[in-house]
Amino acid sequence: MGTNIYGVILAGGVGSRMGNVEKPKQFLTVGGKPVIVHTIEKFIINSRFEKIIVLSPAQWINYTRDLVKKYISDNDRVAVIEGGAVRNDTIMNSIKYIEENCGLDEDTIIVTHDSVRPFVTHRIIEDNIDAAIEYGATDTVIPATDTIVEGTDKTFISSIPDRSVMYQGQTPQAFKALKLRDTYSKMSEEDKQILTDACKIMVVNNQPVKLVAGEVSNIKITYPHDLVVAEAIIRGENNVK
């Protein structure tokens, strides 16, 4: 039996940094379609995924399901379920869904991705799947282009790390699902408070996380300006086609 691989699209946030908009940023329109639709499309065309699981805020689940029905032709492979209070709880919800509906074994892989990164490439997704199968956990990164400055007191520079070994994190992040869940479940509630993302679960528990090369264009739509950039990228993609 081959490895079962699932796409996990994290749409749990309500996008407070986008300013005063009435809907979460994953539903804003870019290039004629909601951002989240572009993102789901990048996953649905990859035949290695058994299923694409989209995790949404409770009050937006029906809205998300309607978008999937409207825009995604192969929508039998897409499940929309409720996300958690924080990112890692959302990921754990996806693993629970897989266990209850599809079965889970030690080789089951999840490829987790921000719903607001619609420009992820086929190559990035493939590299994450392959590296997760081999190493158990991955993080998509690009080399830091700016000097990174640390200011531990938020007032003065405390150190300037060597930029050549610094990276900026993107997504996807991919994991052997059981290993991620078991590692997370053994952590104390206090330790869980320091987790800013899922890779940190592995790192603080001395588990290897393989770096996968991202792309500068794999932007996260967070601020209003990002929508302008996203429209420009889509125009560029359409001109190439």
C-alpha cells in the first residue's frame, strides 16, 4: 500500500491585519476569484493528494463550501471542516478528521499550507511531499535578503545574526501526521504557548525538519498592499500563458 498524502489548507484566521474588511482575507477577490480558490486549485491538480482538507472559522464553513462547489470541479476530493482556536489546534483537527474518515498510519503525510498563499508552485508542493516522506517534516523557506536584526528588549539591537544562514519561512510545511500529533500531545500546555508554527513542535523536541526551497513569488496576502502585488502576479501569469 502506498503512502496516503493529504493537502491541509489553513483558513482559520480572520485577517485582522487587512484592516476594516467585512470578510476574512482568504475570501477577498484577486484575479476574478477568491484567494482561497486559487490556493485550493494549486492542490487539487496534484493527483498525489487523496483529499484536500480546508479548515475554516466556524461561521465561514458554509460560505467556503459554497465557493468550493462553485469553482472547483473535482470537489469530491475537498472537505471543509472547522479549524481550531490557534494554528496548531487547526492542524490537529485535520489529523483527527483523517483518522476518523480515512484512517491514519505511520506513513500518512499532511502538507499544510496557508490559504492566503495562492502562488505556491507544483514544484514546491512536490518537493515538500518527497522530503516529508524521507525526513518526516519540512519547512518551505527562502534565503533572507535583508539583514536580520535581533532586539530582545524591542528597543535596542541585541545581535545581528549571520544573514547567510538565515531564512524566511513560508508554507507549505509537511509532516508525517502521526509523528506530529504524538510529539505535540506530549508537550505541556506551557510549552505549547511558545509555538508560533507547526515546525516549532518538531524543532523544540529535537526532531529534524528539512528545508525546502520556496519562491519569492510565494507571497502571503496579509496587508492591503499585498492584494495589489497579487493582481500584478496574476496578470504576469496570464501574459505568459
